Amino acid sequence: MNGQFRDQNIFLRIGSWLVTGGTAFLAILWTIPIVWALVASFRPTTEPMKLGDVWFGSSLTLGNYIRAWSLAPFGQYYVNTIIIVLTILAVQLVTIILGGFAFAHYQFSGKKWLFFFILLQMMIPTTALLAPNFSTIRQLGLFDTRLAIALPYFGSAFGVFLMRQAFLDVPRDLVDAGTMDGCSWWQLIFHIYLPPSFPSLIAFGLSSVIWHWNEFLWPLVITNSDLSRPLTAGLVRFTQLGEIGAQWSLLSAATLIVIAPLLIMFLIFQRHFVQSFLHSGIK
């Protein structure tokens, strides 16, 4: 028996080592592009990159960051991005809470089928909706506006699903007690359903901010001026500066300017970021 337990412990230890090693390998693999961009951003633009020479140059310089900031109106891009991201998040929080509440609290005809079609949206690639969304925005007269970028994301199938699952975990006895005390539907949401569901709400909020801060294709399609263009779409101008293509040192510096706020926010709130996903049940 002792030998059997010893063998099991050895296998468990080996499994733990393999999982740790695999996780470390993936972490290093995902970190390499960021490290390369950071290194390349300090490389002088006068030294072109070539095969076998894509890291540090003969010297380090901050000139790429200074030039990148002067070549693009990053201040306007930051304002546009923050407004778009916060607008989307504010509307999504309302729609997903109401949607999750309706599917978790009420019983109505066609409920399962309606929820099925909402989940079906999660399986449709975003690129498949570019043409109909573009046509709708043009008909509404919203082309090249910040509202045009935010409008298609006001509803979130993932958010409705997440909040429905969170609301279903609220004890039914607590809901019935609130109903017997005369709580209206909005009182049930704010006093019964939402307090234990805050981790799920925070996890969704973080996902929404990260996703829409990094959104590129739709803003690029629906804007053509700096007045409404977010950070990611603004990076396009840095791919067209060189006579033979992108200036990678300059493009790397501009890219780091774009992702810096999210990276700093993650480093500061890393523990809260991870805990919110663990408590919400997102794997």
C-alpha cells in the first residue's frame, strides 16, 4: 500500500511539474512579442532591421517615442478611445443586467429558444457582420463618428449569458423573501441579485474594456478622420511612413504607447483582475 501511495505521489508530482512547465512555456511564448516590441522601440530608425539583427541596435534612443507622439494626434486618439470604451461599457452593463435578470427571474413562452438565439450570436465571427453593420451605420448617418464605433456593441450575448448564470446562483428563497416584502423588479435587481453577482460584473467589465480598447477592424472600416479614430486605428498611419514599408522601430514605439495604459492597469490591479475571473467562474 505504501508503495502504491508513493507511486501516486510521484505521478502527481510529475503532472504538477508538467503543468507548471507548460504554463511557463506559454507565458514566455506570449511575452516574446511584447519584449521584442520594447527592444525594437529603442532601436535607432537609421539602422534597418535585417535577418539575424532584429534586437538592440548600436545605441539606445527615446527618439522613436518622441517622433511617434509628434506624428499622430495621440491625445485625440486617447480621448476617442476612452469615450468609446466607457460608452460601450455603460450601455452594456444596463443591457446585460436586464437581459440576465429576465432570463433568470421570469418564466415566459419561448424563453429557451430566445436564449438559444442570443447564444448563437457568440458563434458568428465579427467579420461576417462588417457589411450589414456598415450599411446600417451609413443609413443612420453616423459614419465617421464615435457613436458609430460603439453602437454595434451595445448588446453582448456573452454578458447576458454570464449575468444569467450569476443570477441563477442567487438562492431562490432570498428572491422569494424579497418578493413577499413587496420589492419591485428593480429593487430585486439592486438589493437581491446584484450584490452577490459583483465578481461576474467586474469580470465582464474588465473583458469589455480590454476587448474594445484593442478593437481594430471595425473602427478602421467606419472612420476616416482623426476626430473619431481610436488608438488602434490610428496606428495605420505608422505602417505607411517608409518607402519600402513600415519603420518597425517607430511602429513598435507607437504600439507601446497604445497598449501602455492597459499594461500598467493590469500590473497594478493584477490580483484583483485574476480574482474577479476566478470568483465569476470564467475559465
